[in-house]
Amino acid sequence: MLGADRPAVLETMTDPDVPPQPPHITLKQAKAMISAIAKRDPDTTGIVKQSIKGVTDELLPHRER
């Protein structure tokens, strides 16, 4: 589909508590994101929980369930 020769619609389901991040976030970017979330977002707790889960999933080996 991404190689189509005409416009296409790509529908995805996302979690509103997961902020978009570049694949290799710098410390400066992380600090700015945390500062912005803490000051302006009413669901800061959900965002922080999902961000920690994402980092943990990347760092720890996955276990089969």
C-alpha cells in the first residue's frame, strides 16, 4: 500500500497517552517533553506510565507469554 501510485488513507489505532517520539531521543528532547507534559497535559500520569513501559520494553528482553 505504501508503494501505491495514488493517494491512500492509512488508518491506525494509537494510544493518546503515548507521545510521539523520534527513534533516538536526546536527553535535551526528553527533558523538553517532560517539562511540556508536566505543565500542560491533564493526563500526565498516563503519559508517564506508557513512556516508562515503552523504555522498559526496549531495554529488557521479551519473555514468551
